[in-house]
Amino acid sequence: MNAQRLAAVRAGAGFVLRRLAAALPNLLGVVVVTFLLTRALPGDPAAYFAGPAASREAIEEVRRALGLDQGIATQFGFYLRDLVQGDLGNSISTGRPVATELIERLPASLELTLIALLLATLIAVPLGVLAATRPGSVVDHLCRVIATVGVSLPTFFTGLLLAYVFYFLLGWAPPPTGRLDPAFSPPQTVTGFYLIDALFALDGELLAAVAGQIALPAITLALFVIAPISRMTRASMLGVLSSDFVRTARAVGLSRTRVLYVYALRNALLPVVTTLGMVFSFLLGSSILVEKVFAWPGVGSYALEALVASDYAPVQGFVLVLAALYVLLNLVIDLAYGVVDPRARFEG
Amino acid sequence: MNAAQSPVTSEGAAAAAMVPSRQHAHRATTDPATPARVPLLDVRDLHVQFQTRTGVARVLDGVSLHVDRGETLGIVGESGSGKSVFFLALLGILEANARITSGSARFGGFDLLGSSEAERSSVRGRELAMVFQNPRAALNPIRRVGQQIEDVLLRHTATPRHALQARAVDALRRVQIADPEARYHAYPFELSGGQCQRVMIAMALACEPALLIADEPTTGLDVTTQAAIMALIARIARENGMATILVTHDLGLAGEHCDRIAVMHAGHLVEMAPAAELFARPRHPYTARLLASTPYGALSIDALTSVPGQLPDLTRTDLPPCRFSERCDRVLPACAGPRVMQDTGEGHHVACHNPC
């Protein structure tokens, strides 16, 4: 039994390593594309940083200093060389290394995105199950309405609307200005997630303040993805409920709860897990605008500011981090699949 | 004459006589005025409708049927004749768009149609069990087969937790699965179709039901496995004194294993007779056609014919009283009148104005 478990762990580790290795070409592709895309962007960074009053000579001086006078291939060569050493270049606007700034800001973005995903899942899955078990009912129609509204409203609009209603009109939410009210000092960093760190610090007031700050942006993002998750849950649940093995479970007299949750839901969650992976990448993308609306100090707002300033390095770094996250996330999803579905375990 | 034909039957009848002594059969014999002759399952005039996109389909239109203890009854009909729906209705596990509009069904002393879902689900899987075709799909793909058997034991028996696994392994051993201790941990996708059907049967029989409904239990299995599965069901039925209903489109299979056979067509029961009697003297034109299309006995391949036409669209509002009349070459003016099920003796019943 022990040897068996050891072999399973080995196989699992091998699977993870193989998957990571297989992701390398994808990441390389992302590096090439973002490099070329940022070069194709309008605007001249040298002119931007030399300032509006700079002379032609001064601009050329800046261009040379930034290495922008070299050929594209040479620039890419330098970029790759730095990348291998973990150097994502320096931000021209702040003068600091991009890698450092991204690492500082990543927890804020991840916390927001993960809380939004958690929130959306906690709402969407029960909603989808209810809609599937009572097709044509009020819940079913509600599910459809929420799905349509959530998808058709752009996130920055929902964000502004929520801030207007809950901060400006009702005053229930704190001002939409970042992760924490300036009156508080951030919790001691353990995970970088303020919610978890505040929990570790056993500081109820701080936790409440952190939760208040994150509520509106997280709800904004969650609203956007409740639709795909609940629709997928509903469809998948409907399919499973009419399957042969659910009929068997009912035919042997199992209780309705057991049929629904042990037999139907666990099977119905398999495609939902896949959807969660896709939805997470939507969230990463749409968090850029939401971070901007709520002045959230994450990687999204960082990249957006850099983009406006024609500051290449942060944008490239951001896209690369996103791609890496996406690869990691898909790996996690595949592993989660193996936990839920025994059939996936043996195909590795 | 029927009992002499099949050794399964004579032993089954003997075992059936002992049934009342079994612990869970007491409810059937509560009425001392009618001992022994109360059928185990007695269904009267069952009507079921499906709500479909194109209208209301009258899928079952007044089906009456009874099964005695220890008996093996065959239900034969084409796909769509309503034979599976009949039993799903009895178990109370019809799809949401189906509705039982009238009829009664007594199982032992239990009112199957009039009782609550809670009462019914306590009978399902304990006294009244069903196995389905396509066993691989009929088992939960992400649950170990042993656990699925344990789910049934947990639901219906007072087995203590520590004894569950042993009882589940016993159930697997009873259906002659090789190495049941190892198979207990298997998932359905790791088993063959035949093994999956054995697991299904083990689940269905875990609580030793009084009646097993086997709905096309061998469809999709290879021929040798089919024979083994049928032999297994027959053996357990004999040992437990269990009544069996074999639902099949295969008249030959029904003839081999059943004491009596009922023939269904388009939601009607058209003929019912002891198996040998039905094969020797089919009275309903549909049964006769069905027999002529079945490769059974000494019939040569060249002599096989098909049943002309197809099942009528059951959503039609102008269905004739006899739903076979539009496919029938013996149709009379009287066929436009009400259907009558007539007893032609020897336990032979036929719903036809112009029987063969």
C-alpha cells in the first residue's frame, strides 16, 4: 500500500514537471509577441521621457540611453539575456526594477481576483444547481437575468455604478481608494494577502477595514463571471440529472439529497472546474480596469499606467506574469480534475 | 404445462411458496381472507402522459398487469412501446415531463402510486429493485463500485459502518465477480460491461428484494456474457424466491427465461399468455408478426418477416382505439369500437376483435 502511494506521488510529480516543461514554448511565444506588440505601439518613449520642451538632440540622447537606437533583433537579444537572469528591465517612469514592482503589487491583484472568483463560485454554483433542479422556476429565470446583465455590462461601468451607489449615495462602503484606509497601517506581511494577514494578526478592526475595501471591486469582478459559471453549472447539472446513473441512484431508493449532491453534483462539477479556469483568465484581464476604477495598487493598474506612458518594460513584464499565472492555473485545474475524476488520473 | 417446460420455473414456484416466511414479505399476507392468491404486484389501468414540444403523448393507455411471487414475467415490445416507462412509473422515477394520470398499483400491501415519495423511496431498492441496460453508464463513473453498493446498504439496512465493506464484498461475491475484494475498489471504467452489469445486479439485490425488474439487462453485452448474466439472475431468483420481470425487445430471450409473457405495443398491453402457449398460439396479429420476425426455433432466415409500418405518433389526438389497427391486415369495422381484453382460456388474454 505504501509503495503504491509512493509510486502515485512520483507519477504526480513527474506529471507536474512534464506539464511545466510543456508550458515553456508557450511562455517563449508570449515573450516574442509582447515584445513585438509593445514595439508596435504608437508613441515614442524617448520623446515622452525627454519632456515636451526637449530639443531633437536631447531626445536622441535619451533614445541612445534607453537602447532604442539599436535594431529590433538586438533589442530582443538584450531583453532575452536579461529575462533569463530574472531581470524584467527597469520602469522608466519610476526608475525601479519591474520585477520588484510586480512582486510588490502581485499579491494585491491575486487577492482581488481570487476573492472575486471565490465569491462568484459561491453564488453561481448554488444558483446553477437551483436553476437546474427547478427548470422554469423563478430561480431559473433569475439565473438567466443575472447572467445576461452580468455579461452585458462592462466591468468599469459596474464598478463606477457600485461605487456611486454604495459609497457616494448610501455611504455603506469606504472610499474607493485602494486596499486600505490610510488611517490603518497594513498588517504584517505573511502571505501578502491583507485579508489573511489581518486574520493572522488577530485584528478584527483591521480585518473589517480590509474587507470593506475589497468588497466593491471584488463584487464588480464577480458579477462579470457569475454568468458563465452559473450557466455552465446549470447545463452540466441538467445533463447529469437525466443521466443513467442518476436514474440508478433513484431506482435504489437513495434520498433526494444524496442523489443531488453525492451522485449528480460531483459529476456536474467536472466541466464547471474547466470553466473556472477560463473564467480566471477573464478575471485577470478585466481586473486591469477594475483596479483603475478602485485605485487598487495591483499589477493591472501598474501596467495600465505604464502603457499610457509608453513604458515598455512594465507592460511586457505584466503580460509575462499573466501568461505564467495562466499556465500555473491550468496546471492546478488539471490536478484538481484528477482529484475529482478518477478517470483523469489514469490518463497521465 | 408451463412449469414442465422449464426447470427454473418449477423450482421457482417451490421457492415462492416459502416466501411468506421471509421476514420482509409479511406485509403482503396481512389479509387472511385471501391467502397466497394475492399477486405480488397488481397494476390496474395505468395511464401515463408525456408533455412534449409537439403535444401530449399518451405513452401508457390503460395497462393492467399482475405478477405472482417467484414468477418470471416477460414484457416484450419494440422500442417506444412504453415497456420501460411502465416500470419507471411504478418506481416513481419518471422524468419531470411525465405524469401518471390514472391507475392503481399495489405491491404486496403497499400502494405504489398513492404513497409519498419518502415511503416509495424506502421500498425502492429494498423490496422492489430494477437493473437497467447499458450498465457502464448506469453506474456512477466517479464513485468506487463498492461504495455504490454501500450507499444502498446504508439507505435500507441497519448495517453498522464497520461491517459495510464486508457486506458489499459479499454482495459482489454473490454475483460471481472474480476477486470481489479487489473489485470493491474499482471504478466502473476499470470493469468490463459484463462486470458492470454484475455490479448493478449486486446493487439491486443487496437488500434481497421480492421483485426484480430487469430492463434489457443484456442489451449491449456480448452473447456469452448475455447468457451468463441471464443465468445469474435466474439462479438468484430461484434461491431467493424472488419474482422477476424481464423487459426486453427480444421475444426469443423472453421465451427462454419467462413463465408468462406480456406483449406491449404503443402503450397498450395487447396480449398476455404463458410462454409456451404464446409461442404455440399467438392470438394478437402483432404478436404473430413479432414471432414471424424473431429468429426462434426451427424458423429459417428466409422465413423471417418484419412487422410492417411503425409505432404511431403518440401525440396524435385521433389515435384509433386499437393502436395497431393502422398496421394490421386483419382489421374489422369493430376495431374502431372500444378495446376489450378477452380471456381465451389457459391464462391467455388478448386485446383483439379478430384474433388469429
